[in-house]
Amino acid sequence: MKKEDRTMDKKAILVLFGGKSSEHEISCVSVVTILSCIDREEYDIYAVGITKEGHWVLTDTPEQIQDGSWKESRKQAVLSPDASEKALYILSDGQIEKHHIDVAFPVLHGLNGEDGTVQGLFELAGIPYVGCGVLASAVSMDKLYTKQIVGALGIAQAAYVPVMSGEIEDTAVHERIEHELGYPVFIKPSNAGSSRGVSKAANRQELVSGLLEAAKHDRKILVEEMITGREIECAVLGNEHPKASGLGEVLAAAEFYDYDAKYHSADSKTVISPELPEGKTDEIRECAVRIFRAVDGSGLSRVDFFLEKETNRVIFNEINTLPGFTSISMYPMLWEEQGISKKELVRQLIGLAHVREVMEL
């Protein structure tokens, strides 16, 4: 086995992207931004892509990610779970190279990347990593558990009915939803990102159809009352003393901000620092930090709210522990408005990973 010499005075960073989730393509866009922001004078970068089949490969350039040719790489990557090694193994042409890794940056959205699974692998490997830990990642990815935590804080959120996939054709469940929530309702997989599998139902037929669609993405389903209002987002950054950014507003081209409206419609827009009724900006920023702390967040998250149309109530929607870094992603735009460039933001996120490692020793 060949062991690579490390560049003098430089640390090694593993950047993971792709993944088996429905947000694979978004991750591949986000990672190009991240790679352009990492200081190559400070870090040797190992960009490892995970195919939709779960195969890990090393890629050499951002251009290979952009054109999709990274998937054809013959360099297989294996992250050792042995904490005494902190190593990435590269297998190519019958040779094995061992590379020490100092820190990891998972640019993975959705299942198997944002739900605590890959975070658990980093914990086993003893490698500090950017973003929330296992607990925060897992509970924040699962909308049902997030609702239970936020409910305990006394922060308003949409009324909901949980449904298991085995119940989706049960008439008694349909009647319960109609009795408790009425129509219209939104139907969401409990574990899915970028609004995958989300639909709106205005009657029994659409409810059943929406439950069937959501069940393709998760065995747990959330049926929520419809909230009419403005969609407001807030970025949170930090570990023990997190800070909230200013706010952004989503103006969706579609009836609701589904996957296509978010990434495929030029008519969907975002507004930075929207005008809100007096006191609402501070209330939303305070709620965002409280929720981040309640789920044991660290590093970064984007917390989404509604501002109800008739009442101006602040209503929690969801928390994303690994928000996107595409050209239209709200998280980096919110910090740029605060004077923190994408490059500086990435530097701070990596620094927070190292700080958390020291705190947990």
C-alpha cells in the first residue's frame, strides 16, 4: 500500500457530494460553489462524489462535477471508520493510497447526508466535520420529530396529523384528517428535502393521491393544515453562541414552493431584507436561534417560517441543517447581505467544525 506524502503545513479536507437522495443534483451544484471557496493555500482537497447507487469515487476537478464525468472515475474512495487512522483510502489500478483527513465537509442534502447517517460515520472515524451532529441532523430531517421539539418551545406551527404508509388507504385516517384539519391540506414525507413528494389536497381524492405520492419517499407522512402567508427564511451560524442573519422572503412561482418552483422556474424569486410589520424581524430571528439550540444545532442551519396573512403570527415551517449553496440558495445570500462573503462563510464553517472537536474532547 502506498501512503501519500502530505503537503507541508497544509491540512486535508474531505468534501463529500452527490448521494443517494432525491437531492443528488442539487448537491452537485452546491459543491462546486463550496470547492471554489476553500482556501487551497491552507487545505489539500479531496472531493469525493457518491453516486445514486452509493458508490464513492474521487474526482479531480470541479469541471468533472459540472459535466457529470466524475461518475466515471476509476478511483474508488473508502473512508475508514477506524478513529486511530482518520484516513481516506483511494483504490486505483491495483494500488491503494492512504490519505490522512483533518476535517470533512459534507455537501449532501436530504437522506443519507442530512439525516445523521454520514455524521455518524464521521464520528466513528474521529474526523471533525462541518454542520450539525448526529442528533440535530436526525431530528431536524424528520419533520414529525422536529414538530414535537418545537411544540415544546411554545412556538406556533401548523396543525398536523401523522400518517404511516400502511394507513394511507384507511378511510378512518382520511376522516380523521378531514375532521381535525379540513381542506385544503399539505401532504409531506416526514423525511425528504427540497419539497420532494409534497402535494396539496382540496378533497378526499387528492388526499389519497397525495398520500400515495408521499409514501414513495418515506414510510412516515405529515398532513398539515394550509397556512396562508409570506414565506420567510433565516440563516443561523455558530456553535455554543449561534447568531441569526437578517431575513429573506420566498416569492414562489407555483402555488407553493415545490421542487420545480425552487430549482426550475425563473419566476420564483427571493427578496433579502423584506419589509415586515414592526417587531416581526426580531421575533423570527429569536425563534430561529431558539429552535437551532433546541435541536442541539451546530455549524449552520436555515430555519423557515410563515408570517400568517390575516394575523401576522410567526409560524414555524421547518429547519434545514445543510442548506444549499447554489446561486439561488438563500443561506449564503443572507450572510452576504451581512457582509460575509461565500469564501469567508466557508472558512468560518470549517473553523466551527474544528472548534466543536476541541469542545467535545
